[in-house]
Amino acid sequence: MTASLPLMSNSDPILREKQIAFMEQKLLELSRKAGLSNVPKLYISRHERLANVNIFQHSISIGEQFLFLWQQGKFNEEDVEATLAHEIGH
């Protein structure tokens, strides 16, 4: 489940929901591959620039800036999946 935050001014809300759904699905897949018993919670953060993991709260934070850059085409789905895999690897 994601935390609901106001959108960045140039953000497309429909695309943002698709991005979140994609990341939640990838977190599920990657968690299974890593043998995790629990899927980390996904949070969208105004304060995080890109991505961060909190191992004590079993969560991954993705920054609004990350989503915005993805919307602009600076990242693609493989980049996003690699970022999530990196965070799970912590």
C-alpha cells in the first residue's frame, strides 16, 4: 500500500497510478525471487529524491522526483525494476 501525497505540479495522476501499480507488482515478483517472507511496503515520498530502503520497517520509499523523471522518460521500466531490486538487496 502506498502513502497518498499531493502530485508534483507537472505530474500526470493516471500515469502515476500506473507507475505505482507497476512498482507494487515488481516488488511482489522481486521479493519472491529473493526469498523474502514479506513484501516490503511501498511509500511515495516528497523528501526522498530517488529511492531508499528502511529494513526495520520493511519498506521502500520512492521519491516523487524519481516518478517525475520516469514520466519524462529519463528512466524506463527496466531501470525502475533494477532500482527496486537494488533496494530489496539491502
